[in-house]
Amino acid sequence: MASPTPTTTSAAAEPGCGRSVLRLLRSPARSRLPFATAARPRGRLATSLRARAPLAAPELVEQSVNTIRFLAVDAVEKAQSGHPGLPMGCAPLGHVLFDEFIHFNPKNPAWFDRDCFVLSAGHGVYAAVRAAPARWIRWRHGPLGQGFANAVGLALAEKHLAARFNKTGVKIVDHYTYVILGDGCQMEGVSNEAASLAGHWGLGKLIAFYDENHISIDGNTDIAFTEDVLARYEALGWHTICVKNGNTGYDDIRAAIKEAKAVKDKPTLIKVTTTIGFGSPNKANTYSVHGSALGSKEVEATRSNLHWLHDHFHVPDEVKRHWSHHIDEGASLEAEWNAKFAEYEKKYHQEAAELKSIISGDLPLGWDNALPTYTPESSPDATRNLSQHCLNSLAKVMPGFLGGSADLASSNMTLLKMFGDFQRDTPEERNIRFGVREHGMGAICNGIAVHSPGLMPYCATFFVFTDYMRAAIRLSALSESGVIFVMTHDSIGLGEDGPTHQPVEQLFSLRAMPNILMLRPADGNETSGAYKIAVLNRKRPSIIALSRQKLPQLKGTSVDAVSKGGYIISDNSSGNKPELIVISTGSELEIAEKAADELRKEGRTVRVVSLVCWELFEEQSEKYKESVLPSKVTSRISIEAGVTFGWEKAAIRLSALSESGVIFVMTHDSIGLGEDGPTHQPVEQLFSLRAMPNILMLRPADGNETSGAYKIAVLNRKRPSIIALSRQKLPQLKGTSVDAVSKGGYIISDNSSGNKPELIVISTGSELEIAEKAADELRKEGRTVRVVSLVCWELFEEQSEKYKESVLPSKVTSRISIEAGVTFGWEKYIGQKGKAIGIDRFGASAPAGKIYKELGLTVENVIAAAKAL
């Protein structure tokens, strides 16, 4: 079929449309050092445009593209879940890009100078990965726009390393970053933040494909998205190209990519107009093909329409042979690079050694000796200033250390004094100016971190503004990217800026997030210790919360003790039997120590514990934790300038702050949403929002409770309500009540008398059904069991002590909670002897029932826990 020639347009010619979701495809750079010995290829490949195998014949290209389409169709159909529309529409682009342009070695996915590919528009099962072994590609699937911003980070890393290590005539760092994004990505603000920076920095080796398919989940994109995307990108400093026929215009796609690669001084956006679900006679170009299986009848109709008469999951031999040429080609590309690097190493020994450490992630010997240490005689200082000493000390000894702030460098104290600014014409420098773009900053740093193990990006803003970048922080944790988040102004101690800038719930919100370290140092030694931990943890991010106000250097603090998470800084008792333990973090540790001194003057034995990092403390042995917080010592005080929520264990925010009674309706409230996977499955959100002052977090279990939740939301005009709702069907339970929701927690069933059940099972939302079924089984065995719905913790806490005692009698200590979220915080209601059943990790991609079973959210597990109490 003839196709129009791709043209470079002014954006006014072709307004943008389209929609998809996010996946990050990236080869696992951490797996091994990519200097494998390989035979040198015959001849030399051109540095600027490496040789590729001859193009496939048109018939073979068409067959390869349909192979991709039907691998996606068959996979989604077999799983009865997924998103076939995008791969059916983007298969031509995917095939041309992977088969003819992307440089990689399927046999060594860690080869340093391979091209990078990010699928930001990713709710598709993107079968183009079949063009190379799956292990070459690393998937990351998350909120829209994140992948695009990650790609900006990858391209930044390439430009930075190329500027530092390339020499005249020797391009040792020379690869492209490609990204596919859709309208969903374009609508998200994070993509505009990242695109603005990419244009400002002139990232000429970043090529973005905008899949314009006109369809989103709600229907045609013209219901909410009619802007001229290309005009916007031109204004942001991008080169733009339009491919009008992305369905069959293979030559157009090739020409567009070649044109993009010829532009060296700015990134390129190629708008490719496609048909979502291409080939499906009845569902192509409709929202129904976006996020669900075609159905067996439509699958067969599509096979007939595209003349695909093969079995399911079939890859024709000729296609397999053609795709397999990448194995030899990739090995040849890497062998050429290895030979080039060997020559480079002979001439530029120091630069080669630095680059090797960045590629491998190996830390310089004795690097931690560069971190400053302090004595009680050292001058008081704000930990943000002490942090700057750490940053500058590390930058001197670690070649991959770089980062910056969201327009707050002089306040966050994050400038590296021996380096200049990373800019379009000075990309070798290490201070990155992100401007007021917190979300983009975090996502870009995730991209830098996954580029090479030895690149250690840090980014900074005020602690309260983690709310602007939470999605990026969460994906950093989920993708095991060791970004260092430097967060200053960590409490009410920042003073005059007032409550909008004073974080109170953020500490606990972030402590609830899996696979992240939340560190709050109290002085210079602990600040150095926090950075030491952050550098050593390459597979989980660290957040370091720092003070604005000056703090003394305390006696008893230690750089190395921070690795324990919690430790004793002073104690006048013996035999591990203090009368009182005072536990604190950060700036309040000074207060704890002063109070302890006064009590000791009165003859009390007092231990002061710094709990600088809860996550690290929980990882210590039971013996060590008992040595710090002995269970027999029940007189304990905690002091921290934040919410007290959680200490039992040891745009929404502004709505709460301004007393605006907005109703936030949040669906897909748990792992019950299933196959979309851990990036879409909330596990810590319930707890983090419960920690926020002046807000109601309601999680109803059925129809009555849902009606009750809306009744409460309407009545509360001076505080917002969040109603978390399930995707999966739930039964209407006996004992639930519209009006009882106003109590926050209430009894839905009980076979005991005299307010003396043997066991209390407490639950919320979709898990209340599990609690009730487990109670029924236990009652058959003669047990007396009470089931409590704790639909809204905040409302329950507002009830009288008499009412709360009637629901959760203090003498009944055998308690179980079950909720599809983190167990953090449930100690408040189950006590020290109870059992919390939940999810202290990220979720998984599978049908809801299977995930619930695998993660222990089952009737059987509740029964087993009950019998173990």
C-alpha cells in the first residue's frame, strides 16, 4: 500500500491525539560488567552509523508485524486480561525500530553502549520484545508519563558520560534513547516537565514516538484532549516530525527515524498516527480494544481479516530466522566496542578507570572515609548544611555522583562546589538545575539511576513537596533504583512559611512505602551515616529528611550505628532494665536527651534511643532489637515533630488543610485490581492517607457501607473524604449498616455474650468478607468470635471511650486484622499480642483471586492465625 512521505511539520498542521499507559523497557544494567571477551569483527563499523543487515523483503516485514500483533492478541486472550490494542496498532513501528535501528546484543543484555528503549505508552502486552530475547528488556509499568521522563534521564546520562569520556575521533559513549508515548502520557504534567528540560538541555539523542491513536479508556480523545501537541513540543525546543500512516507506512517510519537521527542539537518527537486494535474488524479504533481481550469470535475474525491462518502463539520459521540475525549482529557490535575500549584504555587510563567504575557500580576503596565526623564540641549546625558537606565529600571520590534541586539549591544546600552546571553546552558538569519541576526531577533521576549502576543521582526539594513527586518516589522503590532524595525543611522547625510548608504526615506516609529507606538524622554523625547507607543501598532509594534549624552535635551518636536503624545514645541503667525509654528522631533527639538528663537528676534510670531509620531497625535480629527496646520495659515515650500515628509499633493535603469538603472517589483500591500489576496496586496509600490530619479515609465493604460513606462525605463540609472502592465484585454482608458507618467502626457479627469474645477479627473493605467467612468457620469449632468493620479509623477515634470499649474491649487481646495493604499502624487496634495480616511489599500481576491466595489474604490464613494466638 502506498503511503505518504513523512514530513517535518509545524505543529499547527497536525494536532495530536492518542492515549496509552506506561511501561519501562530497559535492559538490566546491573547484571554484570559488560567487558566480555569477544573476537574482533572483520572490518570497522562506522562510528556514526553502524552497519545493519539488509532490510527484510516487504512480505517478510508484513509477516513479522502480524506475528507481533497475534502474539499480543493470543497472550491477552489466554490470560483473559490485558491491553491488545496498542501492540496491534504499534507493531509496524515496533518492528522497524527493533529490526532496523536499535543496537543491542541479545547475548549480553548488560552491554554498556547499547541503545535504550522505553515504552511509556504501555498498557499493551508489547510483543515486539519477541524481536530479541526477553531478558534483554526490563519492564517497568507505572503511572502515565513516568516512562517518558525516565527516558529523559537516560538521555541525560548518555550526554553527560559522552561529554566526559569521549575523545576526538573516539566515541566510547554513543547510544540513543528511544521512547514510545501516548496521549495519556502527553496529558500528564510530568511529561511536560520532562519535555521542557529535554528541550532546554538539547538532548539530541532522545527520539520520542508519539502514538496518536485517538482512543482513551473513556472513548475518543477529543472529549478532553484537543491541543496541538507538535506545536507545544516545538515551543519546548524539540524537532518534530509527522508520520500520517503508522499502520502500513513502513518507509515513512524509516525516513522519520533517519531524519530524527540527523538532528544532533535537540530531541525529536515523531508523531505516528495509528489505529488502535488494527486488523480487528469490529473493535479497531474503539475504546473496547484498549483494555480487554478481543473475545474468541473477534480473534478469529481478526485472523481472517489479516489472513493469519496459523495456530495460536505461532512464530513462522522465516520470521524466527530473520529476527535471529540480531544475535550475530549484536555480538559483532559489542565486540567492536570492546576492541575500541581496549585501545581507549591504553591511551586514557584514568578516564577508562572512572568509566569502568560507573559501568560496574564498584565503589572506590575507602570512599566512606571521605564522610565527615563530629564530636560534641563541634559547632551546632542545620543538618541541611551538614548534608552539603557530605554531598561535596562524596562527589570528590565518586565519579558517578551527580544531582540537583528543584529551584532550591541555595536552600536545600545541594550545590557541588567543585563542579559547574549541566547545561546544553556544558553537559560534563554535575550540578543539575531542574527548575520548579519536582515530579519531573524525581522521574528523570530514576532514569539516570537505571542507566548505569555507578551513576548515583540525588535530587532535592522541601520535604513537604514529596507530595508533588510521590509517584516518582514510589516507582524508584518499585524499580529498585537507588536514587537519593535529599529533603530539607523536614518539620515545623522551618517556621514562618506556615502549615502549607510544614510536613507533619510525610514521615509516616513514606515509612509505609515498601522498599525505601526513610532516614531522619539528628546531627552531623547521623547525617554522614545516612549518606553512607544511601550509597550502599543501590537497589532501594533513600530519603534523607534534614532540618533547617541548627542542631547540636550530640554525644553518643555514630556514623556506623545508623546502619542499625535504631540504637542507644545514652543510658544510665544496668542489666538492660531502664525505668523509662525515650525514643526520638532528627531534631527532637536533642529534646529527648535533655529531658532524660533532667529525669536522671531525680534518680530515674532513662535510656535514649535514636530511631533514625525504622526500616533498617526492623531488619535487625530479634536479639539486637530486644537489646535496644527490651519488651519488659513498657514505660516508653516517643517524641517526633510529626503525626503520632504509627508510633504504636515503635492535592489532597491542601484540601484537608483548607477545610474543603471535597469528596475524592478512588477506585481500584487494592491488589484486587489484579493484572495491572504492582505499579497500579496501592498497598501503602491507605495508611499514608490515614496519617494526614483533617481527612476522612473510608473503605466500605459493600453497598450499605458505600451509601454510609457518601452520607458521611456529604455531612462533612469542612474536611475532605476519600472513599476507596473495589474493582472486584463483593457480596452484600449481613450486619452492615448505612448509619453505623458514622461510628467509624462497629460490630457486624458476634456469637459471644457479656462483651467477652475469645477473638476479635477486624477488617475493612473487600477483606471484611474474608473476616466473616473465617469467623463462621471458627464458630463451627465452638469459638466465640466478633467481627468488626473499621470502615473509617478517624471517625472511630472520635467516638467516646465507652463506645470504643464496647467494640474493642481492652481485656480481649486475641485480635487479628486483615486488610490488603501494609500492616503498619494496625498495632493501634490489635495490640502487642495480636496478628496483622496484610501486604508489607509491592503487589504482583495476576488475577485478583490468585494474588490474594499467594499473599496470604485468605480465610485459611485467618483461621491459622487465630489458632496460633
